[in-house]
Amino acid sequence: MLEDKKTPLTPVSTLGEFGLIKHLTEKFALEQPSSSLGVGDDAAIIHPGEKRVVVTTDILAENVHFNLGYVPLKHLGYKAVVSNLSDLAAMNAVPTQILVGLAASNRFPVEAFEELYAGIALACQHYKVDLIGGDTTSSQAGLVISISAIGLQDEEKIIKRSTAQPNDLLVVTGDLGGAYMGLQILEREHSVYLANPHMQPEMEGYDYILQRQLKPEARTDIRNTLEELGISPTSMIDISDGLASEILHLADQSKVGFHLYEEKIPLDNQTISTAEELNFNPVIAALNGGEDYELLFTICPNDYEKIKNHPDFTVIGHAVEAQQGNYMVARGSHELIKLTAQGWDAFLKRQ
């Protein structure tokens, strides 16, 4: 859990709940003009001016969303923030503040919290957001992290899931499936370690997909890119639970259908080669894997010329009338494969 296990560790009881909060947050400075009051009082104060406030929250639970056998605490803290900022990016909002709630058992010393908060601090610095509050408590079920994120945006610039129209083009940022394949490598090497702790993990050659899993990034940059191109998406969502699941969310909220083209799904070469090594279809990783934190959005057909040559965007399909359904057009044929939501679901029973 911690890199140096020889260093004496500090029980949380030596600081207490409020002492721990002060210890972890005293170096967090407020940078956002809308942050009027941060950590230290009964509640934070935000003064957004004329903007609309966009709020999201996410919970990560040990042995449900992450395994500390191979996930460093610093990476976990960073990723916990990213998963929330990705939701704000999907609304086209500017991230401004976060609040952090933690529940942990007594097996976590102060140094473990320090590692976790080091990752949170790194994310705050990178995305220029302020930590303005939160809570800590004890847990009998390992580590639970709850982060709420706040963003601001002009009302007319906020993008929802519910406003796509038939004939709109379906566009995705970056590439997909890498995070899932990175998880497969981590699971494989962890299983090898449990069977033989003296075996060294084989991680060479998997840098990109491991980063996609352990230290993903929220596509907060896309807001400015779209504005520079003069494009206003007609709907948008982030890809946290798999491409197929997110397409179905857009379809449900916008009351349309989508036809996705398998051959258009963007896949990184390392994702493809790792999938081949593990005898796995990389398209399935993209459709159902999740945690890529890319953005999926629709645009008017008239905006195609603005986006067609941009290296960060791929047109992967189009919207149709709702009665035409949601299908993937198979590679090299016109066969229609019905899209189903097989992505991540925390309430599904797992082996």
C-alpha cells in the first residue's frame, strides 16, 4: 500500500478526525475566483457570479472499483478526481472546486492518507480546481472515496445528453479500450504475484494502456478545442462505462437511435496488440470496457467539414429515428449487430 514499508507508520488516532483533515488540507491554496471560503469552517462558500453551477459526485469503493493490491494510493487519488471532472467536461462546464469524503478502516495509517491526498493535490494543480471541503469517517469495509465536483458555465453553453437529433454525426475523442486492456494486464500480473510473490511483474511494453487505467485524464481540453473550431455539440456524455452503454444513454435521453460503424472505432496499436496477446477482441474492450474517460458527442452534419481532419476526433456513426434502433454495422459487411449495455455496473454480481 505504501512504497517504504520500513518507515514507522502513524496511526490516525494520534491526530484524530479533525487533526487529520487539517494535516491533509493545510497546504491546499484557493486559486479560483469563485472560491470565497474553503476548508476550515462548517461549509464552503462559492460565489459563481452570473454562471450556472454544474455539480456531480462519484463514489469509489475498495474491492468494487479498485484493488489496492496493484493500484497505488497516489494514482487512486488522482483518478478519483479525474472521474468527476470528466462528468463536468461532458457538460461543457469549467471545473472549479471539489469536495472529498473518505471512509477508511484502521489498517490505513496517516501516511496512506498522505499518499492519497498527494494524488488529489496533483489533480487539483493540473486541472486548476480548488479543494474546498469534505469529511472523513471510519469504515469496516476498507477504503471508500466520495468526491463531489463543481463547475461553472454560461447557461447557453451547457451541453446535455437529451438534445441529439436524427442525422447528427456521432463523434468520439481519442481512442478507446486501452483502460480495459490495462486492467487485464494488472489483473494477470497480480494473479501471478499471489501465486508466487517472488515472481517479478511483466509490465514492460504496456506503458500506454497501464497509464490509461491507473492515471487517466479528463478531456477538459475539448471545450476550448470545440470553441476554436466553432462547433457546439448537440449532445454529449463521457465514456466511463463503455462506448455501447454511453451510446444507449444518449439514445434514451435524446429519443433517437444510433448506427455505429465498427471499422470507425478508434483503437491504439498497444490496445490491439495486447488484446491479440490475450486472445481478446479489442472492439469488445472499446464497447464494454469503460474507464477511458473520453467524450462522446453529436454534431450537426453541417459541422463535419470543421472536424473531419482534426487528429483528436473520429466520426464513428450517426443518429437515426428512434424506431430504427441502436446497432453496430459490422466491419466489412452490412450486418447490423444490436447494441446492448454490457459495460460496468457496480451492482452486478462478480466472481
